[in-house]
Amino acid sequence: MNYDFTIIIPVYNEDENLYRVEKELLNYLAIAIKNTQVLLVNDGSTDNSLTIIKEICAKHEEFHYISFGENCGLSAAIKAGFDYATTEYVGYMDADLQTSADDFNNLLKYVPAYDLVTGVREQRKDSFVKRLSSLSANKIRRFFTNDGMDDTGCPLKVIKTDYAKRIPMFSGLHRFLPAMILLQKGNIIQIPVQHFPRMAGQAKFGLANRLVGPLLDCFVYLWMKKKYINYTITNRD
């Protein structure tokens, strides 16, 4: 099948969630408005995740995987998915299923008019501390990037693949995807999406890496913004 859309799902020690991921994505594939495949990116899991991923991919031709030899982090997993994808559009969601794949259909309605469409979790089902730290981090990041986005940490996005592939690799890039599209003079928009409590597994981010990490990454972004090379090819032979 010729696919139009690849959903990237980074996986790090999520063996308790992966069969739910399989069920959720199979349900979405049945209603997807574009021909869709799923790319599971195993980020060096130390539990049974890779075994389950291989089992899922062996059963369903729409499911594929790549696997790191060691844990490299969420940003690396997302970037590897971008680099590996061959479809016109790429999406991204977390394996914890706190967002719904069904919302991809709503996001996809805004392409190709926009180069990145990101979800915004308007009714978050997280703890007060988690919501407060995310709110603070988003305010700090928005001050530095001026991207106008309220929730760049929302793990539900659709991006044109040619834009995604031109995003430079750095730790923390998952918080700056809208800003990196703006550096390419692309168009971005945020759309409300559903949010759910985590049902299984452990959260991978705490208070420190929601606040301290994003603040330091903002200075990396400012350096990159100054040095970023953007070009458009108008002719070729």
C-alpha cells in the first residue's frame, strides 16, 4: 500500500501499554482519512517492550519499528522517526495513550494549509504539580521563541515530512517543534485535542526536566535561531 501518513510512537519501557497501543491504533487505522502506517521507535527499552513491538509488527503490515541499541531520549526517537519516514506527512504521539489517535483526523484537516498542526490539551487530566510545571515551562519557552503556542509539550502533532526532516537534531527538540518550523518560514496552528489520565506505566519526565531542561534548551534555540540556514531551491538540473 502507498501510505500518505506515518504515526511515530516513541517507546521507552512501555510494555504495560503496548497492547493498548496496538488496539488503539488499529481502531484509528480503520477510520483514518489518509492511508496511514505506524512506526514504533524503541528507545533502548530495558523491559519487554521490544519483544512486544516485534510481535505487533509481525501481525500487522501497517506496523513497523526501528530500535536503538541504548536509551537516547525522546527527542532522538522523534528525530529518528522523522528521518526514517517516507510519507508526505508524519505524526507523533506518546505510547502512554494520554492522547487519542482519533484526533489525528481533526489535525489532518488542516494540512496542507499548515506545515505543522499541533494539539493543545485544554482539559488536562494530570496532577496539579504537573500542570503547573508545564504551564510555567510553556510560558518560558514562548517568551524565548515567540511561537504563540500554548502547549508544545502536547504529544499529538502532524507535520509535513519535508519540514520535519530539516529540523536539526538536539536534545529537547520535542519542545521546540513549532518554533523549528517557523525558522523554516512554515505555517503553524494549534487545535484542541482530548486528554486522558495515564492508565499504566511510569511517567518519564519530572519537575526538574519540565522546568530546568526547557530553560536551558531555550538558550540553545536562541543560538540556533541566529545560526540557522534556511534555503529554497527554485531550479535544478
